[in-house]
Amino acid sequence: MYRLLFDLLFRRLDPEKAHHLAFGWIRGVSAVPGLRALVRRVLAPQDPALRIRALGLDLPGPFGLAAGFDKNAVGIDGLTMVGFDHVEIGTVTGQAQPGNPTPRLFRLVEDRALINRMGFNNDGSAAVAARLAARPRSSTAVVGVNIGKTKAVPEQEAVTDYVTSAERLARHADYLVVNVSSPNTPGLRNLQAVDQLRPLLTAVREAADRSTGRSTGSTAGRRVPLLVKIAPDLADEDVDAVADLALELGLDGIIATNTTIGREGLRTDPATVAAAGAGGLSGAPLKQRSLEVLRRLYARTGGRLTLVAVGGVETADDAWERILAGATLVQGYSAFIYQGPFWARRIHRGLAARLRASGHAALADAVGSGAAATRTRDDH
Ligand SMILES: Cc1cc2nc3c(=O)[nH]c(=O)nc-3n(C[C@H](O)[C@H](O)[C@H](O)COP(=O)(O)O)c2cc1C
């Protein structure tokens, strides 16, 4: 059914227009309370077996919507309605900005992939904070807030820009993410180098604590979990270095991975790929490298950090593989475009079946359970 809608309508529309249309429908349906509850019952039935505690939060399940879909926090309840267990909003920057000129989003249908160079188009942290503050208290959605650098702010002033956003947004966030891995803001990914990342993460931690009224050394005020989101294009040693830094600074987790600037192994004809131009590639072609980065992080951190896996997750098998490899939470974006509103439900059903078949009593017991087996095999 969705396949037909995709072929007849969405595929013929400019991808960014199709996004706004589909997101508009989701928001429209969720604005009608009776209808929202009904759709939610169908698309997001909650299976107690999938409940999981992560980052100090109780989530209905491990599967969330990755950053970039709802940059401005305008449709969180609609996205929860279609079955996402958490929604990561953003990337939000210190100042509002329009992003790159259009067209800036491209489909590679044969590869079940997207290329985007959106460039953090967003309303800015003040407007997004006001929107989050105005959300009804009755909303139970788990909301991650992903922050990045304003393009017009010079690289030397990046820390101040992130701090501004963290101060405004942390108190509204269930968890906060420092995004240093999008390829579409010049220089942003240089912030992944440990000597740049250390002062940035330290300053954002302090700003988040100020935002929630938590003073250093005291337990008063909420401590917002802080994560960093990394690129799949980091060399293995750099992945290790970020993992070590995260442990050193007492970070709560790492999100792996963002989109790649690589274009290897695509089926789409090279002229179409070249015509799309620069940007981050997401979807199926990212699967293998994202999984490798996750495995590396888990081997390095051994369960001491919460790992959030994202990149090329399309099926319940993919999500299960990430959990076995050490991810406590799993996210996706591109496959939502290709598979539509029943996608999260399919993932949940498949995960529940795999969990039952695995013999683990709870999902948390499955986290990383495949990593040990792999290591043992490799050791022989
Ligand atoms: C159109 C688009 C916009 C995105 N915008 C952001 C963003 O603003 N911040 C961010 O951290 N990641 C962003 N991402 C990356 C996704 O969150 C995710 O890390 C990546 O797409 C890999 O997951 P996937 O293969 O399931 O799509 C964006 C991805 C897409 C396709």
C-alpha cells in the first residue's frame, strides 16, 4: 500500500516537498486527539517485552527516530503516534538559519538511500526552546535534543554557539546530543578531533547543568544525559579516541553514526550520483560501516557507555544485530522514507519475536550479547 503511494506520489515529488507533505499528514492526524489515540494503538502497540531503561529513562522500546526529520520540534507527538519510542529533534543551532540552497535532498531509490546537504536549516535554539517549553505536560514522548554549530559562527567561536543552545535547550531535553559529524557545515567534523572535542564537551556539560539548575558537586537539579554523535568516516583510531574521551569526561553515550561522505558500492548510475552533488549519504549503503563503528565502540567501552546505533537500519534483523553488537537504543531515518508509517511497527514486532526466540528474559540482557561471541570466535 505505502509502496504504491511512494511510486505514484512521493517518488514524483521533489524529496523535500514530499517530506513536508508526509510530515504534514502525520501532524494533522495527531492533532485530532481521538484519531491520534486510535492510530497510535494500531502503529505503536506497546509490547512490555521491549521496554528498556537507557540513559536513566524508561522507554517503551529501543527504536527511535534519528535527528534531522523533525529539526524544529514541531511534530513530536505525531512521530510517537507512528511508533517511535523516542524522537531526536534537531539539529538545532544557536541562531536560526535557512540551510543550503535547494535542491538539497536526493533519493537514490535503487540503493534505498538518500543524499542530503540540508545544512542545518532550523528555527534556532531560542525558538525551539520556546516550542518545547509549550508542549503539554501530558505528553509522554521521550525527546532527545541534538545541537550543532550555526554556519555563520566562525570555527573558533563554535563552543560559545553550542553553549548558547545547551543553556536554552537542556532543561527541555530527556537527553542532549552534541553533533560534530554532519558533513554539511564547513569545518564541523574537525570538532571530532579530541583536542577540540574535549573543551567543547566540557563546556556543553557545564551549560546543560546550568540550564537544569544542577550545580557542580551537588545532586540537586536534573542531570541531563549527554551524548556525542560521530561520523562513519572517522578512522578506526579516531573512533577509539572519541570513545576514550567519552569515558574520561563521564559522557553518557555515543551515537554512531551520522551520514557518510563516501559514495562506494552504489548501484545507482554514477551520473545520477554525481548530479546529486555533495552531501551526506544515508540508508542501506551505510549499514556495514555503521555496524563496524558500533562494534568498535562496544569493544572499546565494554558496556560503560550507552551506545545508540544509527545508519542503514531497515529491518528488525538490522535492529537486532545492532542490539547484539552493543547498542541499547537504535535509530533510523532513511528507511522511514522508503517504508512508510508501518515501519516502526514492523521493527517492533520483529524485535519482540527475536527477543523471545533468543531466550533472553529482557531486551537489556541481549545488549552486547553477540559481541562477546564474536570476540571469542575471533580469539580462536
Ligand atoms: C535529510 C536528512 C537530514 C538529516 N539531518 C540531520 C541533522 O540535522 N542532525 C543529525 O545529527 N543527523 C542528521 N541526519 C542523519 C541521521 O540522523 C542519521 O544519522 C543518518 O541518516 C543515518 O541513518 P539512516 O541510514 O537510518 O538514515 C539527517 C539525515 C537525513 C537523511
